[in-house]
Amino acid sequence: MVEQLPLKQWVPGSSPGGRTMARIYNKAFFGSKIVPVKEASLSIASSAVLYGLSVYTVFPVCITKKGIVAFRLKDHFKRLIDSAKIIGIDTFEKEWNENKFTKAITELIKANKIKEDVLVRATVHVDELLPGTRSRGLHTTVSMFAYGDYKVLPEGGASLKTSVWRRVPDYAIPSRAKVNGAYVNSVLAKQDALDSGYDDCIFLDADGHVCELSAANIFFVRDGVLITPDTASDILEGITRRTIIELARGMKIPVVERKVDLTELYIADEVFASGTSALATPVREIDKRIIKNGETGKITKSLQKKYQEILHGRDPKYTRLLTVLK
């Protein structure tokens, strides 16, 4: 049996002290080789530790009839490249390409003898020692690890609270870059929601428009139309978000991307969150207002089903989104 390490985290919406367990596989990719997770470490004097100067992505690796596959691996690698470019990390792209990235993921999966659906987190760390507050020309290290059985929201339906903290705007720290240090904003907002007895938060931007959850995008349905905040609303341009939009349009569901007011969510027919760890999770209530009848809506259910089908290679139309890890 492959050794897995327990990862403790708060149970969403539970009282302080409540915890659930996710499972981290024992082998990690670090630098250029496979090592035990406990040995994959950075110096306390590195930029990654001192300033949160790392960028990352998380993607599903699933078991299918054609073998083990990674979902939208090309897009996730591009997101790493784009995130690094946005904040000025200029060494990663010179040293890594998509083939090298895919090979490293494959080594990680084989080393851990993966036999279940897992998530893989890949991170580019600036590990230069004490370089000051700058990003260009600095050495980077890539890390990857796999973990299973991890849900950021309850599958049966989440309760959300409008955050007292506003989303960091693009002109401060751009949300479309997955920068580790920027997630302090999400931690503040989600912890406030947990302390208040909710599962997660809804971020508003500086103008009071809806952005997203602490680590997931948001969709809602009114009169058969699927609506989501546009990419100028200080959101992460989520890869799962993009997938949901593609699936909806393929299913002839009208999709609109635009500015969204909070009160629109209160009177929506359906609301759900999307993300690698959120999948397509229904939202049951927002600010103590029950969404419709509090049950998972028809469009949400159909998108959940279709998303699972493409993750596991059961829809030939979307097998182009899967990379077989050989």
C-alpha cells in the first residue's frame, strides 16, 4: 500500500476545532526528481517564504478506461506560464515546456502508484535567498504533489456569506494570476465566513459587484439563462469555469458573462460554485436567504453530470481535453 500523509483542514461551516482529513500521497516531485513529501522544502530565506512569491495550479487526474488522464493539462501549464509572466517571474518559461511538465506529472503519478482520482498541485517557487522585493532573473523550483478525497464545499449544497473583506483588485494583485501570497485575501474572507457559521464567502469588488468565492467561481441561473461575473470582475479566469461555459453552450443553455449584483443571487433559480476542488457544487443559501427551494437545480445537475463524464473520458466529443499519462 502507498503511504499517504494526513492533511488536516477545517470542516466548512463547522465549529472551531472540527476537522476532516484529506490524503496527501507520500512522494512529491521537487526540483528535478521524486522525493518524499517531507523532504520537499524551501529555505526560510527564500522569496517564496518571505513574500509568497510562488504561482500554482491544481488539476484533476482521473482513472478512465483508456488509463490515467490529466484534465486540461495544456491549459494548466499555460496558466502557470501566464501567472509567472504577470508577476514578472521570467526564468520558469525558459527552463520548462509542456513536454517536460507532462513527464514530471507522469513520474509523480507512477511513483505514488495512483489508483484513484486525485488532484495534483503544481507550483513554481522563487527560491532565491533574500533577493528583496523583486521578481526578475531569480531562480525557481517546481514542486508537485498529489492528494485525494478533498472537497472545499459540501456536496449537498453550500451556505455562503457576503464577505466583509473586498476582493483584491486587478490594479493591486491581479486575480487572474494564481499567486500564493495573494491568497491571504481568501483566507481572511473564508475564515470570517467559517467563524460566522457558513461554508464559504462571496467576494464583492470595490464597486460592490459579485466576484467569486474564496477559491471558486460562481454561476447562477435566472429564467433558463446561465450567468456568471465577467473576466473584468476581479475573478480568477478559472479553467473549470471555462469548461462549464463550454459545456453549457454545447447543451444549448444560454450563457451570459457580465457584471453581477449581489441581490441577483438572492432571487436566482439556481446558484452553484465551480472549481477544480469545488467541481460544480450547488449553493443552498446566501446570507440566510434560501435559493429557490434549497435543492439542487436542474441545470446544475445536468452540468455536474456532464462534467463528470468528460473528466472520466465518457464523452468522445471532449476527449481532446484529456492527456493520457503514459
